[in-house]
Amino acid sequence: MRSHAILAVLAGAAIATPVPQGLDFAAVDAVQPKPEPTIPVFEAKAAQTTVSFVASQAASSVVSAVLADPTDTSLKMAKRADNSGCTVEPASGDTADAFLANPQYPAAANSAATPNGYSLAYQNKQASSQGVYGYMGYAVLDTYDVQLCSSKCDAVQGCSSFNIYFERDPVVDTTPTCTDPASETVIKCVYYGGPVSAASATNNGQHRRDFQVAIAGSNGYVSNAIETPDGYTGPVPLGNAAINAPLDCNGEDTYMGVKIFTEGAFDASLCAAACSAQSTHNLKNPPANGEAQTCQFFNTYVLYKNNKAVGQYCSLYSESWPASFATNNGQYRGDDHYTINYSYTFSNTTANADKPVGCTNPNSPQ
């Protein structure tokens, strides 16, 4: 499932110095904000595209970056036609209000069956998703076909969610002499490498001069498939929370830092690659006193700032921790609200992994 060649390798992070748990805002501040993707509202069908992602190449890039600099927390891994006049004038009643009041759009959205392997994130919104992690392109459909949209998502490697909706678009591009042309209804199927959510359905259209783009019948779906990297067990789903591990029974801090990936698709194998590469680096560069700390466990999730995805966050640990320690439900930083979604943990099972600390008390499962 999910094939195709790579177009852009990810932007991620390397290891930060362990800090008191909670979000590592130094690493978050180092991330360059990603611009919101622009999906054309004129000649959208001609411009439809996909953004390719190859997990093995991306993971290899992560390993190289970690080994090159394990202290870095940020790894950066169609022209519209113009027209001289309104060739098609809008008919009476061709308005955004009439579009939004059309009962056919909510009927299609509310009657759509959820595809196998997906969960319904939201239904019949008059807004599409924005601020979602990992934009991966879109298609224009002839009919409101959720099954077809899901199959298109499945065909894009890394696609883990999609948004299907009706959109009121201009039939010609707006110009100073054509400020409010006639409209057409376009059905869009948009793919993402991270999860859509009800909180992301905030794009209720725009004005292009006097023409109002509007959205109706917007449904969002998230794939239930989370692949487990080789050499790891999991995933253990944590929902909207992240691990906040205490010191272990030896009084040792098991937290090893963070990576943040800001491009490509949400992919646990990127965290696994970083985890393994960090162990390799530490074993080759042991501390003067004591044993090298190796990565045995990671927690990965999508981090949001005010409902807009910052990136895929990976916290690394030298011991595995159970879901009962998932007590970090997000944080405020001034007026900014940082939240968590799509959170999973994985434990290292490779034979050559260095042994964990070996605690057996309730603070550690080892």
C-alpha cells in the first residue's frame, strides 16, 4: 500500500540535550514554519498533483543527519490562465449563499460510508482542513465518491488521511474587468501525511476580488493503519497525550531528547531510524564516567500550535514506559496553545540494542 517516488525528503531534527519533560520549546522554536499549501480554485483539475514520499530514503537521511550532528534539532530534509473579460456572466441566483444552502451537498456528505481501514474525523462541514501535517496533493473527482478518494490516498505512499468536499470555484480567473464570474462546483479530494481533525476544518473559503469561494459537504477521514518499524514492537496508541516519564528506580533520567520532522509524511520509521542512530553515536562516543545511554523506546505524535501542525514530534528514551505515563496533554506558552494528536509509542527489540537500566519497580517496566 502507498507507493510512488520521492519529491521531497523530510525536514526533521536531531537530538536536543535532555531537558525537564514537557515540550522542548527550544527545539520547537528552531523549526521553520511551513507555509499553508495553495490548492488552486481556478483550473484545479489541470493542476491536480501528488507529493511523493519514500520512507526508506527518508529514514536513511535521518540516520546520516543524526550521525553527522546529534545535537541539531532541525533537519531540513502551475500558472493560472488570465482572461480579458467575463466570457460567462453569473446567472441569477449564482451566489455563495445559494451554494451553501444547496441540500444536495450535506445529503452526499451525511450518507457517505466510511471506507474500510479509516475512521471518520468530521462530517458535513462548510470548511476544509488546513494546518494539517504533511500535505501530499489532491485530485478533482467527477462525483462525491469517498471510496474513490480513499483509494487515491492509499495509492500515495505516506498518505494517512484525506478531506473530500464540494467547492464553489470561478469558471474563469478573476481580473480587474471580471471581478465576479460565473461559478462551477468542483469536488476535491485532498491527501495528507498526518491526521485531519475537526479542529483543522477551518478553511471556509476566500474572496477572489468579488467572487466568493465557498465549501460544503466537507468530510475528513483518518487511516487506522500505523506501521511498526522493523526491530520494534507497537504501536501503543496514546490519543491526545504524550509520555511524561519520571526518573527511573536508579534515579536516572531516561529521556534522551527530541526530533521534529516538518516535511514528508508521518512515519514512525523516521523516529526509529533516529533512535537507532543515536544509540550508534552514543556507543561510539561513551561518556568518561558511566555507560553510554542507548535508545530503547520512542513516543511520536503530531504537535500543534493553535491547531496548526508544527510537525511530527519524536521523544526518545533509554527505557520503555507504559501508557499510564501518558500524562502530557499539551501546554500553554503565553497565549499559544500547544496540543498533541495521533500519539503512539514503540519499543526497541533488536538483539544488539544495549540493555536498559533494568529497573523493576512501578516507575519502570524493565
